[in-house]
Amino acid sequence: MSQVAESLPRVLPAPEPPFQDRRTPLKLLLFLMIGGVSTLLYVGLYALLRQMWSPMWANLVALIGTALINTEANRRWTFVRAKGSRTRQHLRAAVIFVIYYGTTTAMIEAGHALFPHVPWIEVTTLLATCGGLTVLRYVALDRWVFPS
């Protein structure tokens, strides 16, 4: 019976998986888990440093502290591309860092301008901005920093 089925011409193409890479759902889950933990650490560190420093400096130090850990965790567990130049990967991630820092700093300043007397505006702004930048960061890490 199986020989007959194999000899018949295929009428329908073989079904395609819902994702090009079968690992994509796992990659997304790992990325979101690492990103969620990183974001909580980042915002917590920012809130702590903000008690002593200006928004710009608190943002810079909190982002540096968490971006290095986030990039390395994603390199090891999400994108599983330990081969290749780690220096090149981190330099490309640094470009993303500069964009991220510029965007979050600008949004903090915008939040202050729009809502000058709301004490929790900085943390709310950071959470919203990080959420918005997550998709861009995933694509940049997947396609450019850790390409297949």
C-alpha cells in the first residue's frame, strides 16, 4: 500500500510549518523571559539610582548594567550562536544599546515635559518604552547581531 501511495503524483504540496524555523516559538519565549527579567532589573536599578542621580545618569548606568547581561543571556540561550566573534556580536549590540539609551532618555524627558508633577512618570515611561522597543530589539538581535 505504501508503495502505491509513493508512486502517485503529489497533488498538494507538503504542508509548511507555521514558522520558518521550528525553533522560533522557543526563541520568542526565551527572549521574552530574559527580557522580562532584564526589564524588571533595569527599572528597579533605575529607580534606586534615580534617588541619587539625574535621570540621564541613572538611565545610563542602569541600562549598561542590564544590557550586557541581557545580550549575553540571549546569545547563550535564545539565539544559541556561541560560535563567531563575541566581540563583533557585542559591538553590534552596543549600536542597539545607543539607540535604546537615546530613546529611553528622550521618553523620560518627554514624560517630564508632559506630566511635570507626576512622581511615577519616569518608571511608567521606561516600562512603556521598553515594551515598545522589544519587537525592534528581537528583530535586530535575530537578524543582525546573531544572524544564522
